[in-house]
Amino acid sequence: MSWEAVIGLEVHVQLATDSKIFSGSSTAFGAEPNTQACPVDLALPGTLPVFNEKALEMAVRFGLAIGAHINHESVFDRKNYFYPDLPKGYQISQLEAPIVLGGTLSIESGEDGQQRTINLTRAHLEEDAGKSLHEDFQGMTGIDLNRAGTPLLEIVSEPELKSAKEAVAYLRKLHTIITYLGISDGDMSQGSMRCDCNVSVRKAGSTELGTRTETKNVNSFKFVEKAINGEIERQIDILEDGGAITQETRLYDADKDETRPMRSKEFANDYRYFPDPDLLPVVIDDAYIQAIRDSLPELPEAKAARFESEYGLSDYDAGLLTATRPLADFFEATARESGDAKLSANWLMGEVSKRLNQDSISIEAAPLTPGQLGGLIARICDNTISGKIAKTVFDTMWAEGGSADEIIEKQGLKQVTDSGAIEGIVDQVIAANPAQVEQYQSAEPAKRGKMIGFFVGQVMQASKGKANPQQVNTILKQKLPE
């Protein structure tokens, strides 16, 4: 029997505000437990929440970026449930009147590479809970309330994703947008972006949705793919054995690569939502929305299209270079400095990307600037150094710093372009390799193009890589006897 998956994602994005959504407590990551929770976060008697306008602005920025409807009036509700790290006994969230409704994201389908448009249901503001700590307490649980009250934007998709690969493509696109907008750092390792995966399966061709499960708080792209694939396989096995799927909340165990039950799935009425009596409705006007619209940065798709038209890059290269805003900015600054956009793109996607991966760092932490890289590429373009020597300069620049000109001068790496000097080296190589010269002479003209590579290599070796390769080729073709 053939089955198909139906997937929807609920993504919690931690907003990059300095203070919490309803108090002045810091949101900085990594503080000692329970040092960033004030009486408001704990809902102590006599305290009242005050809404953080920066969180509102960030939510509106996101809504505008995805073409959503921005509600002119939104309301905060109390979502009641009891958990050790939820000090109030309720969470302030939004149900009936969220700040953002609708919107779309365009993704590349993991199945056929075609573009698909995924509809979003909503994006609403809410506060985060604290964190339960289990590892260091020998059978007990510690509670860290630093995170309690941190502003979240929960982004809910329609159940339109068809595979784990599509879900990851959607999540990556979402990550790109929120970091371009500057509303979150998107660091999944620090909980800045967490994903709840709603998964069901149904017979292929059916229009009726199956019973879904929700796998909570998955915190990496790789784990999202693994958790969804594992859940799809688990549900199919149950149904094919004649069983039924239980609607429940599950957790993904990365060590065992499996999901396991957490609790039976709640419904909205289980939470006894009601409007928060301590918070007035949030009312914004068209002028407020327009001011935020006017401040939006160039978004990834528009930037990629501009890179294609302005710099002559391929669709593939433009997509890679606009994957993150810092990488796109680094490329543009390098291209301006070097005067050669295509070569700048090649270096960023080649040598620079290789080093970033080796050192496990991002472009922001690279030990060289766009000015340094652009200066190096400019020296290739004006034939001061060859591409091969440029890699030697790059290695030094990455390890020790300095400009290309300084390194070239200090190490004596300037390319030999004097035709007389190159002719002398060519003559020596031809004289030292009579057997290869004879093979070249006896070969068909069509094959000589490949055979000349031997002589080029010998000349480059003799010149310690400093001879201009184009001149070497030209002189060899003149000097090698027919």
C-alpha cells in the first residue's frame, strides 16, 4: 500500500530583544541559573506585565516580509497549564487575535527540485517558559527561570509539507528570513529557534487527514529530518499492522534516533484560554505598519535576483551567496574591492568556504576582511601573482593576517611576466626532456593540447610557481618543434 505524509511545523523563534517581553529582565544567553528572573517573570503578587514594543516591531517586520496580514488590533491570552518551569501556572500567548495572519514562503521541493509555495497560518507573540535541568541532580530536577518571559514568535505553517526534506527546506528558508530581518540570531544550539513537527500519514491520493502526532522542541535541521522520517515510518508500520495512531505529543531522542511518547495531545479547550486581564489590546495603525515596511532590508530572493543581474552570477551561485546576510555582505564588499565579482564568488565558495568548514566557524568569525580578500583577488587580476601563488598568499593571510601586497613582497611571490626570463626557463625544460619532446612531435595535433600540460608543469616547477601560466603556454607552443 502506498502512503503519503502530511506535515505542518510550529516554529518558536526567540526574538532578539535586550529585555523580556513583559519585564525589564535581560535575555542574554549563558548567565548563571536564576539570575535573570524578576518578580514580574515569576508573577509575584502586586506585579503587572508591560508589553515590550520592540517585540511588536519585530513581529510586524516578519509579517510584512512574508506578505502576511498584520492585525491592527491583537490580544494577549492566558494559556493555562502546570509545569515545574512555568512559574505563573499559565503562559501569556495569543489565540483568537494574533499579530500576524497568513503569509507564504517559497521553497525548493526536496523531491523534484521545483519551487513550491507553502502557506502560513499565523505568527503570534508569546513568552517562553523556564528550563528543567536533569543531568546534574542525581534523580532530581533543577529549575532555571532565566528563560521565563523571553519573547517568542511562534510561526505556524499549514499542513502542506510533503516530506522531511521539504520540512527542512522550509525551516532553512525561515531561518534565512529571520536572520536577514535581524529579529533573531536563529542559533538553534542556544534554543533561539525550535521546531514542533506535526506529522500524519494517509493513503496516497486521499484527501482526508490522518491522526497526527506532535514531536516537540527539535533543535537542529538534521534532527528535524530524522525525527520526521522516523515518525512517518513508525506511523506507517502501525497502520499496516492494523493498528491506530494515537494523537499525542512526542519527544525526539537523538541518541536512539527515535521518537517516544511524552503525553496525550492537548486541545485548545484543555488550556482554558481567556484574555489576559492585565494587558490591554495592542492597537497599531497604518502609519506604524508603513514605517516598518519602509525599513525592511533587501530580502534573500530579491538580493539573489540582483546578484544575477548586477554581477552576472548564475542562479546557483547567487543562491549560495545570499544564504545568509553576512555572507552576502562579505561578497559584495569583496567584489567592490577586487573589481571582479565572478572571481570573488569563486573564492568565497571555494577556498574561504573550505576553511570555514575546517575551522567550524561562520563568515563573521573569518580571520580576514573583505578588503584583504578583495586585495588578493585584485593581484590575480592584474597578473601580479598566479592563481596557484594566490593560494599560498591566502594561507598566510588566514593564519597570520596582513594584506596581499605585504605578503607578496615579504615572501618574494611576485609573478614573473618578463618574457625573456620565461623563455630561458622554457629552453631549459625542453632541453632536459627530449623523450617528451619526441612524443609531442609524433602525436596528432588534436592530442598535443593535453600533452603540453607536462611542459607547463615543469616550467612552473622550475620557476617556483612564479611564471605567468598564460605566457608559459604561449611560449611553449612557439618553442616546441613541430
